[in-house]
Amino acid sequence: MRELQEFTKKYQKELNYHIKEDSYERSKESILMNHMLLSTEVAEIAELLRELFTITNEKKIKGFDEVEAFRYAKREISDDLGKEISDCIAYLCKLANFFERDIEKDFYDKMEEVKQRVKK
Ligand SMILES: [Mg+2]
């Protein structure tokens, strides 16, 4: 994850996609734009999941066994799902980089917090 964060930091600077820091207004605009883009990417994942179930149903109607139909649909959307997850990661890395967060550390800390909460 640290490599991904480092990569996105350079990549986004190179393409001028990074969150701007030259003024409060520019930062505010960049942060809000990043959030809207991230939300769009999350919605694109939802769209693919809808497609997953649509394809499954269409295959079932054509006489495919449910498990087989679902397996087929999973394969059909898999590449695109990977792309949308990548888009989400890029926008999350951009946000984390702006706040100088170490996502890997934050992630493991948060998972431990959840585990402790669940075990109570
Ligand atoms: Mg996308």
C-alpha cells in the first residue's frame, strides 16, 4: 500500500491531478472534486454489481443453472470491476496523501479496532 501511495503521489503530480495546496479555496475545491470523483467511482462499482445480477438472470432465463450463470456473470464483469476498484484506490490515495496518512498503518490499526469491538 505504501508503494501505491508513493506511486499515486508522483503520478497525480505529473498529471496535475493532486489536491492543490496553494490556497484554502484551491484546496477546498480540489478536496470536494476528489470526493465527487470517488463517489462516482463507487457508484460505477454498484452499476457493475447490477450488471452482475442482470447477466445472471438472463443466463438463467436461457436455461443455465444458477451457479453456472453466476460464475459466468462474475467472469464477465471481473476486469471492469478491477478497473473501478483501481479508480477508487487512486482517489483514496490522493486524499490520504493530502492528509499525509499512512493508509497501510491506518488500515491495520482500524482492522484491529474492529476486531476488538467484535470480540467484546
Ligand atoms: Mg471508473
